Amino acid sequence: MGRGRGGTQAFNGVVTKVAYLEDHDRETVLREFLDENSQLVEAINRRALTQLLGQMGRSWSKLSSDVLDDYYEDVSSRGPTGFGGQTQDCPFCGAEVKKGGLPSHIAGKCEET
């Protein structure tokens, strides 16, 4: 495996790229990438990183879902929005809604819209 430096706006910094060949073990490649880029684990929640890695293909998405368990201690970071158990009030009906779920609530469940 090889390493290179690459810029990325998505993470506000530099990410170390890890080159690999098709016959390399993908789990080893992913772990090497995560070890070289520990700032990614610190900067974004588990779900967001799983989705990002999933853009490389379905097999990477499944693998990242399994491997990331070793990199995230807090299981709440597995939530769909990454906001943990935080909530907010709907400005129209006053209902308590999971943070990040307001657009869906307003579009379908809010009685005042």
C-alpha cells in the first residue's frame, strides 16, 4: 500500500490517501486509512463516515459499518442524524421532534402545516 497527500474541502484539511491493489485485503486497507486519518473519526460522526466510505461502493459500505465499531466508542454516534438523543420543538405545532428530523415532520406529520 502506498500513501499520498491530498486536499479535501469536506474535512477542512488534508487527508492522507492510501493506495491499494485489488488483491489487498480491504479491511486492512480501510484500517490503514482510518489510522492515517484519525482526524476524520474525530471530526465527523460514525454515520456520516459510513456514508462517505459507502460512496466507494456497497462492499465498502458494509465493511466500514463493521470496522468503524472499533473506532467509535459512543454507540449513540450510530444514530441516523448524528445528533444523539437531542430534540427540538416544531415551530408550527410545538411537538418535540428529533433534531435533524424537522423537515420530515413538517412534510408529513405536522398538523399545523
